[in-house]
Amino acid sequence: MSTQPAVECSIQRTLDLVGDRWTLLILRDLFRGVRRFSRIQEDLGIAKNLLTDRLGTLVDSDIVERVPYQDRPIRHEYRLTEKGRALSPALLALMRWGDQYVSGGLAPTELVHDDCGTRLELQPWCTTCNVPVVPTDISSRPGPGRHIGTEDTRA
């Protein structure tokens, strides 16, 4: 019997967890402070069963945690964990791409720094050279996690 090794790609592994439309929109709502099931459902217009499924996956993956806010009856809200909050740059990158290529360069929403009101930008930065890096100046090489979660089929 032949077994397929797991994909050795962090993008694929991430998409397996958060790569559908509803999950990304749920995450967007959580980042905006919408935390209760009924409010998320109302905001997105998502079916209850889909929302339950997507939130369950996010909780099982430790991206979101369920926190009780009411005892009788017990009700929960959903909060981003540290792992969930670390998805912020990925969502910002999708938003910026959409601003540029889907919204004709006109951002429907601008994200600003709370302290000073400056519009936020997203730019890869080389920590050694201390310069911004453009996509054409990025390459890849095997990393230390290359075989994590994969079955080594070599003899």
C-alpha cells in the first residue's frame, strides 16, 4: 500500500486550517471585536451549521478559544488566541491586495495606528540589511521544518 507524504509547505498547511472564505471572514470579525456567535452570524449572514463547524475547527486548532460570558444559560464568546492573533499580517496582506487589485486602489477600510492615526502599511523587511524587500528579491531554501509532519519514504 502506498502512502502520500504530507505536503511540505507551510502555505498548504495553513490553508488546511484557515483557507476557506467563511473562516477568513470569521477571523476578520474576531479581529474587529465581534465575538459572540449570534453577532458573527448576523454580520456575515452565514448559516448556523457552517459557523458552528468553522468555529469548531478554529477552537480545535487553538486559533480561537471559547470563553463563557453568561452562566444561565451558558453562553460563550470567541476570542483569538496568541496563535490566532499571529494571523493578523496574513489578513492584512489579503486586505491590501484586495484594496489594490479588487477595489481599484481605493481602500473601503483603512487600518490606522490607534496612538497616532497613521495608516498602516505591510512591507517585508530584511532584519540584517535593515531595508524593505520587494517580492522579486525573495527566494527560498529548505528550512529546518522541511520534514516535520511528513513520512520519509526514502530507504
